[in-house]
Amino acid sequence: MPTLSEVARHAGVTPATVSNVLRNRGRVGATTRQRVLEAVEALGYRPHLAARALAEGRAPTLALMVSSIANPFYPEFALAVERAARTSGHFVIICNTNEDPHTGRAYLDQIAGTLSEGVLVTNANLDLADLHTTESRGTPVVLCMWERPNEPPGLPCVAVDFRRAGELAGAHLLELGHRRIGAIVGSKASGIHAARYEGFVDALRAGGAPKGRVKHAADTIQGGYEAARALLESDPKLTAIFVTNDLPALGAMHAAADLGLNVPTDLSVIGITDIQLARESRPALTTVAVPTVEVAGLAVSLLRELIESSYGQAGRPTTSVPMRIASPPELVVRASTGVPRSR
Amino acid sequence: MPTLSEVARHAGVTPATVSNVLRNRGRVGATTRQRVLEAVEALGYRPHLAARALAEGRAPTLALMVSSIANPFYPEFALAVERAARTSGHFVIICNTNEDPHTGRAYLDQIAGTLSEGVLVTNANLDLADLHTTESRGTPVVLCMWERPNEPPGLPCVAVDFRRAGELAGAHLLELGHRRIGAIVGSKASGIHAARYEGFVDALRAGGAPKGRVKHAADTIQGGYEAARALLESDPKLTAIFVTNDLPALGAMHAAADLGLNVPTDLSVIGITDIQLARESRPALTTVAVPTVEVAGLAVSLLRELIESSYGQAGRPTTSVPMRIASPPELVVRASTGVPRSR
């Protein structure tokens, strides 16, 4: 591979001039610029990114920490992040923590600040303390899907009002006439889906409906399947199930099918997020859509701002911790919800 | 962040000794080794990967080129690759080409040999010429899922006998008694699924069954849905559909549901691959399983061998192009295939 010096010799300029042309820096005349680009072309020169990263004290990638690449939400989100990052010439390293804080810490220690100049985190079950450590070493961190806009996490973040999502789902079921509604929460009681469930309970209270049974489950199709079977066996008169995430909601529909219940005639099911499978299931899943692409764009642009401003680096003045709030969630009515049979 | 020299000073040794301890190279006594590790711990030293990469002329990541991260097979494969790579301390950069050769070329130019010391390619619709260029610059390339073991691609690869997969699917349908079988091919006629379809046709021929209608479709749920509707409208007497991939097979089942056909009583559907959704669909999908985890492991270990041996680098003797062959595909019978009603 040709070196920068060879390009410079070929173009009859100094290596510094070649470097300036390639980075769009300094003053270079149009003719000289043209000559350098022709030499780059002629020799097939590729800038050595690792060398440039080292020289500039930065690396040209962003790291995206996800908790489970096997959950289809994360590839969808990764795709949106990758598209947003590529507009600024960044590549995305996807780090899959498999919901294990130790793996997450290993990725942070190995990648942050060396291979990547910034870190995006999506519900990766990481200790906030580990993320603060990364930040204090000078590598900005952005939480991508903070679920409680009113309770800032102390780290830069993009927030989505997930409590509102739960509220919309509950209000939709009440409006259809449901009064006996079960709930499946795809995390522990104190876990990341708690705000969604709180919003659902708010809606029940506002509508004067009783708070029904609730099951906590794994955030998977299988988890939703088992929880729905348990709910329907303990209360066969349920006419609807609210689920805090689309993936377990799909499992709840499978459980209904295996129990001989028609969705939505015998049982309405609603989820949250609007992953691609929600549109592609049979019946198609009613859900509360979260603005995934918008969140990815906001997260990447916030991270780039923090990188440019050397946010959080030792010796820099500490500014307030930024939070971007994405558009509110929206109800998407499809085929899995309807008027209860017994209405 | 502390430097290597500071660690050396703290431990009372030379920087070279620190380096040897951290890389498990050279001869270092047990006491000295212990002193260095204590200094690393005390100062919170992290090796600077980009610097090490530059010094050693290699980068510590592997790049995985996938054609569509939105297709759930690729996240599943990426997960398996990541697990295999982590055992040797490599991180995986996932590059999503979106089935666009230009994007693929951009990734190869920016990442291969600088950020990544090797490239894994899975059906990424890349020009073989671009991959040869990358290889000739000294960065090994491994094709992960070559579909024709008998026709080597001229690049190192892991091959799976996909013709055999199509044959097993066809034989299964014939054995159940189906004679009027449609086919959906998730690529162009000359595309990557051609071998699978050839195997299916082999089985029909061996069983003396007529070659039925075939539709080429997008390799998505929606693509399979549309193709199945078209097949069933043009030939309502079909009793089974063979699909070259699980994702469009799921779409074919949705089409049957929308047309009021019961699977498998009215229509049997079979796919190839055994992605997670195949197990999680209702009815669960009969498919021919491909050894995904094994292929990922073989691909990573082959790539590591090529990196260690400086395979393909200018001036090195050219050896024969290696190919690893994975275990043969296996039929997995679930609920979507059965005896035809009219038998």
C-alpha cells in the first residue's frame, strides 16, 4: 500500500499538504488540491485510519452497546444508528453484552477511547458507574432509550416517554370496552419496563377500571407465551392483555392460538415499540409505536456534539448533562385488538 | 490515562518488559511479572489498542460483512461469530452492506487492514473482484456460507451443501405423499438460492414427481407472502410449497392464513435454515437446519489461521485456496408439514 509520503512525492508537494487536502484543512490552492487528488487516485492510496486515529487522539468509530442482538429490536435500532453515523463518516461497532454487566465492562475497557471515540448504550444492563468511569476517561457516553424523561439518569441521554406509551395502550383497551385486562411486564418489577406498566395503571385508574393480574416475564416470545398461558389459566375471563413489549406480545398471541382463543374476538393483545414483526405477524399486532429512527438520529448527533466539545474530559468545565426528548409514542391500531365479545 | 512508561517506572522495569508481560511474550520471571501486573492494577492502565495495532501492523478486530442486518438470520450468525471471535480476544465490527456493492466496497476500503485484520463475508452481494483486491492488499477474506462445495469460489471459504438441503426438503414432501408442489426461491434464478432449488428439483426427479410452478421472490416475509398468494391463485390445487429460506416460508404461512387455508391440513410449507423464528412461529415451521454455530466457528478459526500465516500477502508463496466443509444440513420436522388432504 502506498504511503502518504509517496503520494506527496508523486504530487510534488509536502506530506503536510497531502494531509491537509485529505482532511479538508488548512489553505491549499485549487491546482495543488487537484494534483494531490490525482496522485491519490493514481497510486490507490488509502488513508490509514488507525494511524490517523492515533495522530488525532481519536478513533473513527462509534460503539453501540446492545443487551441482546438476538432481540429483533436491536438489529433494527443498529440499522438506524448505522445509517445516521455513516452520514458523518463513522462506522459502528456493535457490542453485544448479552445482558451481562461483566461483558459490557470488558467491551467498554477494550473499545472506548481506543477503537471508538464515543459509546451509545441501549438498555444494555450496564452499571451506570461503569459508564461514568468511561466518561471520566474522556469518552462520551449517550444512553439511547431512557424511559423516564422526568428522572434524568445523570448521563447524556435521549429520552422517550414510555409511561405515556403504557397509558395510550391502556386507554385504547378501555375505549374498546375492556374492563378485565391482564398485564405482562417484560422485566422485573423494578426493571426497565416499570414506567410502561405505571402508565398502563394510570390509564386504568383514570378510566375507573380495576387493576387486573400482572405477570413479570422474560422479554422474549417464549417469555410472553408462558406468562399469557399462566394469566389465562388463572383468569379465563380476561378479554385483553397489555404487554410492555412487542416480542412477548407475539408470544401472548401464540398462547391464545394454542388455547383455541381467537385474537381479537376472544382476546385482544397490545404491545409497545412497533418492531417489524408486529406488522408482519398474523393477526398483525396493535402496538404503541416508539420513534426508533428519530431516537437513533438524535443519539448519534448528541454523541457527535459531545465528542466535538470534549464533553466530560478532565480539566474541561462541566456543563449541565444534556437530554434530548424524542417525539411522543403513538398508538398504531392493527388486527389484534377489538371490542370484547361479552360487551 | 497512564502510559506504558508510567507503568514501567512504577514497577521498576523497562517498558519492553511491561509489554512482554501484557502480551505473554519473551522471558519474564514470576516476581517481575507479578510486580508489573500490580502496577497495571494500581495505575488503572489499559493497553492502547489502536497504538498496539499500529505497532504490530495489525488491528484487533474482525469485520463481518452482512447483506441485511434486518434479516434475522444475520444477527443470529453475528452472535455466533462474536462468541467464536471473543475466545481469541477479537471484537467484531458488523458492517451492513444493505445488499449494495458500493456500500460494501466503501466498508472494505475503510476498514480492511486498518481497523480490522480480517474480513468475514456472508452473502453480502459483494463483487468477488473487490474481495480479491482486499486480499491482495494483505487482509485475509473468508466467505462464510458458500452454497456449492463442489464449485470453489477462488477465495477461502466455509461451505455448506445447500443443494443437499433442497433435496432433503423435496424428499420429505414426497414421502408425505405430496405430488403437486409449488416452489418459492428467495433470490433471482441465477442468485444465491439456486443450488437449494436445484436440490429440490433433483428430489422431484428422483421421486418421479412433476416439477411444479416456481416463483422468485424477495428474501423476506413479505416477499414469501406475495409469492405464495400468486402460486395459490394460479394453482389452487397445490398441496405443498417448498421455500428456499425460512423467512419467506413464514410469509407463505401468513398467505395461507389470509386465504383461509389451514397449515398443514390444506397446505404444507417447508423452509431452509432453522432461524429462531422458525421454532417460534404458529404453526412451528418444518425446515432443513443449517449448522449456523458450527459455520461461524469454522469461519473464525480459518480466518485466524490465514491472519497468522500472512496468507495472500504480496511476496508470500501462494498456497492452495482453503475450503472448510460444515456438517450436512438436517431435516427438522415440526407442525407446518403433513399428509396431503387429498391423499
